[in-house]
Amino acid sequence: MMSNPNVMNPVPVPVMSREESDANFDEHSSADFLHTDKIILAAVEQHSNELIGVAAYLSNEDDDPEIGYRLREKFWKKGYGTEIAFALLDYGFNQMNFEIITADVSIDNVPSVKILEKFMRVSHEFWSEKYKSFDRRYVVSFAEWESRKVNPTQLH
């Protein structure tokens, strides 16, 4: 997944070699989740047990909770991104007790923009020096989430 330019370019981050991808995975999968600002989760298709992609809780530069996800190309346009975003938000609010959750996305990453707009509102746009792209920050508060929460299967 991390070596596929179709997956990595919309983020936008450089494509990784298999060795870099494995090292990145090992670093995050061995993290002490009680003492980190990143939690990386595997998204697995229920009936096949095949890896769909990864989902994450991060912290942005303002120390606000941020969600992220990356899917293998074969699972694009099947509703998994919507389901993953919904699950991250719902769990973040109802189990992790976040008051707000954010998500940053390159404005050129249209599929992710469409997903985030189903659940969140635009906070602002900015130049990301790290990724060399114009990004958009989305945000949703717990109160907003509770007032308009829907079943993700209704959004396909």
C-alpha cells in the first residue's frame, strides 16, 4: 500500500520502499499506546480477513485529536473510507471522550474531501510546508456529532 503511488500521492507523501514501509509499520505497531499521540489501527474486511488499509488517531500541531486513514487501492470506491471515518469519529467521541476531532486533507484529494464533508465542517485552509500542499482542516465537536449522527450505511 505504501509503495503504491496512487495511494501515496493524494496524501501527498513520498512512496515508500517495502523496507521503509515495513519499518514504519513496525515502529507504529510496537508503540506504547498509553504514551503516544499516534494510534494506528488495521482495517480488515470482515468476510475475507483481508487488509483494507490503516486508520489512525493522531494529534495535530494544536494538540487536537485528528483522524486519518489510508486504503489499499483495490478497496477504493466501495464505501470503506466512509465506514472507517464514521467509526473513528464515533469511537473517538463515545469511547475516548474527545470534545472535538479534526482531520487534515490535501484539497486535491477529492475522495477524502467528499468523505470528510459527510461528517465534519471546514475549519480553514492552509499551506502545509511538511507535505508541500494546500490542505483543508475539517472539525466536528461532540455536540455536532450527536445532533446529526447517522448510520454510515445510509451514506453510500
